[in-house]
Amino acid sequence: MPAIADFLRRNESRILEFKQDLSSPGRVLRAIVAFANTTGGTLVVGVTDDRRAVGLPDAAMEEERLANLIANGIEPAISPDFQVVTENGFDFLVVRVPRFPGVFYVKQEGPEAGVYTRHGSTNRQATPDQLTELRRQAQAGTFDSQVCAGARLADFDQEAAQRLFEAVGVSLLPAKMETLGLLVRSDETWLPTNGAIILFGTPAARARCFPDARVQAARFAGSTKAEFLDQLEPDSRGVSIMAALEEVPRFVRRNTRTASRITGETLRRQDIPEYSAVALREVLVNALAHADYSRHGMTIKVAVFSNRIEVENPGGWPLGLSEEDFRNGVSRARNPIIAGVLHKLTIMENWGSGFERIETDARQLGYALPQWEDKGTVLRAKLLPHPELQLPTGEEFTLTSDVRVNVRVNERQQWFMAQLADGYQVKAEDIIYKFSVTDRTARRDIRQLQEADLVGFLGAFKTGRYVLLKHSADS
């Protein structure tokens, strides 16, 4: 049990709440119900909201009082762990609430209105979607393990699934598909589960059963969505869950930049992508495994801005899992069938090790760690660019790489202007490396662009940079 001083060093969060006393029993019961329904947590009584330790005049009496409140005020029955802690002459009541299987509610408010979940440091009435998920979990079932309503075996693209599994040395026989939770035996036939259709449904079946189980990706000009530049699919419909694993990283690569660094005694050139490929992969896989596919009208979205990438999936952290759990390697998938398939396909390597891989890559190459925001209805992960590729404060590039000019330019010059348009700080050395030409040729290319007033140079000779002259773009 952490000391009270340890609790006081932390802010209230999804797993920690302070109460000065039990003068508002309704709020205390809501906090305990929310902890039990979400990820579990700790209630410390005897501490004010601003983390001042004031203690309780009779902690033993308050412990008995709270135990009676819980027994009479919460359904179904729940048994937290109580402990009276004395520190610096003050007595405190520490209540540890594990996450229990069940839908817990404040009895006085009823089985619908009295259900609460934890969101950040607040206790909120459960939404209809959260109620459904809680009830499903209480019945030891998950959405992706249920038989897909109205779907037949023909809606499951077995050939596509078999190709992927054969690539990793697994023979996908019906018995194996049942073990993985993709198929459920029904009399003389097999029926696909929700997870099977989400991952391997035919296009018609996915459009009919799960039209929102897809991934959309877009590139925006600045740090907001005001100016749209590029999208993953021309019709903006997005791609399937399985296709996204290859298509999204490819889309991000073509819409982000690369820095170069000379390393080692051999002076070898090392390319540094603007965003960590490891972090992007793990965040994307996490979104696919944890998305709430039962929600309608919400897709998984990847937004590439000038200063960040945001990956957003329907549903917050799965009930029973917090960001702290994820960072500590705890694995609890909202969709165990989907997660199990991704694991079998070696897409999810070792459950719970994703954040460790992100940390290792960040430490070795200098990337910032991703940031997560639980918005209740969505979970948003934010990736920041490598420090060597961050744009100067207040500077945004709004020109696209599709640069058109009225004078004839060669391929190298067109590429050079496209890099400048996208915010790259390129020089002659980059042309040399990209096209394997001499220094003289590269500098002549740039000089011709300057003479045509297509490219300018700002700053001192050693520290300045080339810029694309905006009046040269023929839009």
C-alpha cells in the first residue's frame, strides 16, 4: 500500500480520487461504482480536492459507516478493501476498489441511471453503449465473439484469411477457425462471428454488417483541418481493417518528411523519418484491436497535420484498462478475437509489449513518446515529429507538393521544389544523394531555379535555407 504522501504527489485520475470526508455519501458511492465498472481504483478519505491532508477524527467509525453505505447502497454486492492508515499524526481511510465482473449501480438511482463509469478524474453516468458493453462483459462475452446477425458462411472470405495465415505457416482449417473465434458451429453448418466479418468479411458483407469498420486517413495543410491536401482513398470511404495495416503507413510515409544525419566514423548517412514507424504501427494496431466496433457512425481515423499525427478510434480505453496499465505492459483487449488473430498473424507480437517497443525506439532515435487522450466516445493517440524535423514556432507550410510552374524544369528541380513546398529544408547535398549526380550538377540546378525566381535563399550563407517563392506556383 503506498504511503499517503505518495498519493498526495499524484493528481486525481481515472484510478485515484480524494474525499475530505463522507458528508456526501451519494458522490462517494458513485465513485466506487465507477471504479468497479471501469478499471478499479483507490479512494482516499481525509484529503481535500486540492490535496491537503486533513485526516479523519475517527477513521475506524468512518470505515464502518462506509462499509454499511456500500452494502446498502450498491447493487450487486461489492467488497472493496478497507484500510486505516496513520501518517504524520493524521488518520486516513484508504479504499481499494478492484474492477469486478458485473454492472454495478447506485441502488437509489436504479439499474439504468445509477450506472457510472470513470472518465479522467470524473464519474459519469454510463452511456447506452457503455451499458451494453458492461452487460456483455458481465455475461463473459465480447462483441467480436458474438455470431454476426444475418451473416452466412459465404460472407466470410475464407480464401483471404487462409492466404494471410499460410504466410505465417498456419493452416486455417475449420477447427482452427473455431478455436480462433472466427466461426461458431451451428447444427450442420458454421456461422461467422462479428470479428470474422470485421476482419475477413467480403466487401458486401462488411458494407452491410459493419459499414463503419474501416480506417480513413487524411493529410491537412496546417495544424487544423481547415485545408485538406490528400486522403487515403479518393472517395474518402477509407480501407478495411486488414488493408489499413499496410496502406496507412504507406500513406503516412508519402505525406511526411525525412531528415538525414551523418553518423559514425564511416560518415554513413542515416535517414530519420519525421514520425517513428514503430510508434505509428503500435498505435495503429492498438486502435484496431481496441476500437468499439459496435458503435455506429464512427470510424478509425488517421489525421496527418503539419505538427502531429492523430490516430483516433471509437470508444475510450477498454473498460478494465487504463493508459497507466498500457504503459506498464498490461493487456486487456476490448476485442479478444480480433486481437488474437492479429497476434497469430504476428501483427501483435507479444501482448502488452507494444509500449515497451515504442519506448525503445524513442530512446534510440530521439522521438517523443505518444500521448493519449480518452474522450469517452473516442480514444485519441497523438504522435509528435522528431525534434530535427519540427517546424519553427508559428511557421506552417500550406503549399502542396504538386508544384506547377510556367517554365521548363528537369526532374531534379521539380523534386527540389516539391520538398520545399512540403517544408523540407533541402540543399544541394540532398539532390546529390537522391539522384546520384555531381555537386556541380546539383548546384547548377538550384542556381537555375533562383535565376528563374522560383526559389529564393533566406538568411546567412551557412545557416540560411532555400524557400519556394509562392508567386511561382501556378494554381
